[in-house]
Amino acid sequence: MTKVLTVATRGGKLAIAQTGLVCSLLKKIHPGLQINIKTITTRGDRDRRTALWNLKDTGFFTSQLEDALLASEADFAVHSFKDLPTHHRDGLTIAAVCDRQFAEDCLIAYDSVTSIDQLPHCAKVGTSSLRRAAQLKHLRADLVPTPVRGNVLTRIKRLEEGKFDAIILARAGIERLGLADKISFCFDPKQFIPAPAQGALAIQTRTDDSRTSKLIAAIDDEKNRTTALAERRILTTMQCGCHAPVGAFAKIVGDNIEITAFISALDGQNFIRRRIAGPAEQADTLADQIANDLLASGGKQILDELEK
């Protein structure tokens, strides 16, 4: 008997591309599976003006998809994992984490450059991420991080219109849209540290729908799940939101996991970076350790200042 599922997704080109990728993975493993796509407009899609660093709410790009799941209007939802709040809503679970080929950020410049050093003095760099802005200021105090909203194509268009000298985006989104030729250069994720779980896709289901969860779990990638969850645990342990100037990057090498993380003041001057490594099976413990080290080394004061 043919199984028919409905997937909830945002309606933008990147979200649709990511959902199509997940559907293709599922259909390869489950021949005959039919998937209907239900597009949903989130608060983040409607509000194109507010800079992300001014947001206080969580689930800006995800809560409406979760509402559809809980209302049984969809069987599963596809999210960019970095957009999901660290605290799961009751009744929902992450059945699979997959396709984390690129965790790093990339820069797209108006003129040809191959490093951040080649940007003009006082260059205007489009980003609505405090994490990216703080790292930019840490690398070059003269750079001017400037809020930019809209989907990937909109941001690139604004750059090409000369409204910015450069923009910073997640490489994964650029690659999934087939726009890799636009990239000026990619950052080393151990030096310019990405958002926790950046690049990973999270497929969410209802906890009471074991049949769908089992179908989805077939595309779960254990390494992707381990690294993404370790990075997100740092946010949880530090008790800071996903919009704080905090980054984390975990990589599994053999049986070990290496985690690099940072927290910074908004001006990039008080910049605290730490690295830890150990057995991958101890990823949660290592994440807690590096998070507590960041807090004890001045991170707590930075977070307190942000709350004022």
C-alpha cells in the first residue's frame, strides 16, 4: 500500500530546495512513497524589516510549521536546524538530522576579493547576525556590519545594486540554490565560527506518530546529529538565545570530536574563543565543559551586558 505523507515547509526558494532534497532522500529509501508539500508563511517571512539581532522571540522561522504538525495538518516538517529553538515543543521530536555538507559561512563581495583583508576600508558588510557582526569587528574594527533581511536572492540583488560592499551568508544555502559561483571565498569554520547546527537539516515529527518517525529516521546521519546537538547544547548550557554573539563548530575525526566555540562583546574587542577535544561518545559532556569555560572566562558578563 502506498504511503502518502504531507511535509510542512516555508515557501522560499531555499526552503523548497531543502525540502525537495529531503523528499528525494526519503523516496530513494522508501520506493513508492508519495509526499505532498504544504507551504507555510512564518513570522520571519512576513517581517522583512526587523534586524534579527533585535528579535527577542524564539521560533521566528519555525513556530508556524510546528503548529501545523501539532494540528496534524502535516506529518513532518523540514527546518534549517540552526533556526529551531533549543527547547523542543512538547509533542514534537527531531526524527532525523541530515545533509550537513557545509557548516561554514561564506562572503560574497561586490568587487573581486579572496580574503577579508581585501575589503575596502570601512566596508559595509550586510548581515543580521550578531555572531557574524562581532567576528567581523574582531577581525577588522573598521568594518561596518549593516542589517540586511530577505531571502538569499534578495540579499544578493541588494549587493549587486551596490548597497553593500559584501554580504555574509551560510555556504549551505548558497550551495543548495546552485549559486556557488557567486561566492568570493569561504571562511575556515574554526576561525570564523558558524552558528550552532548551521548547515544541518532537521526533520521534525510528532512524538505520537511512530510510523512516520520510523520512516524519517532512515535518513538520519549519526555524525551530523552528534555534531549539531553538541553545538546546540553549548547554547543551552550558556542559557543564551540563538541570536547572541555565540558560535560553535564541532567536527568528528575518527572516534573523537573537536569543538571550537566563542562568545564576544558586540564590538569584537572582548573576544573569548575556546577549543576542546575528546571521545565523540562524550560529546554532551565536552559541550558542557566548553560552555562553562566560556562563561567563567568572561562570557557571563557579556551575556549580562546584552540583557541590559
